[in-house]
Amino acid sequence: MNYLGMNSQTGERITDIEHVRQSIKDIFNTPIGSRLMRREYGSLLADLIDGPVNAKMRLQLMSACYTAVYRWEPRIVMTAIDIHSQQEQVIVDITGYYAHNQQPINFSLPVT
């Protein structure tokens, strides 16, 4: 099954992995409580992003990412999630597979 969607930046058509990636980016960048008519949508990343960089914060970021993707993006099953920083930006690496056909996926997203 192919998922069709629209690129939020260019308006062009996107499918499958790019659609999932864009969806997860939207979930990560939407603070819980900020969306009208769906207050529970989003993630807790906005509350964590300016915290101290340590092992506890890394675990909290991983948990917030996993919980948000698990709840709001049923098209994928995550098998691993990793958080690292690159040039003072937090990067989330997601590994998993599509739920409908078990095709492996692997991508990175910056958290802004």
C-alpha cells in the first residue's frame, strides 16, 4: 500500500517513507496541548529541548519520541531509537519497519 501525501514545504506529492518522515517531524514539532480540537496530539519534546545535556535528558528525549510515534504514527513499528547532538542540534535516529509489509526503514530527523 502506498501512502500519498503532500510535501508541506513544496506542495509536491510524496509517498511512503517521506510521508511517514514528514508526519513524525510534525508530531515532534507540535507541543502537546497546542492543537485545537486535538489537544493531546504532539510530543513532549518542546518541554525538554532546552534542558541540560546529560544521560537523564537523553533518556527523557528518547521516551518522548517513542511515546509520540507509538501513539500517533501507526504505519511504523520502531525497533530502535537513538538521540545524539550534531553542531548543537538534537538528531533523532529511528529504525524500524512498516507495519503493513515489514519493509525496513531508517531515517534521521532534527528536533527543532
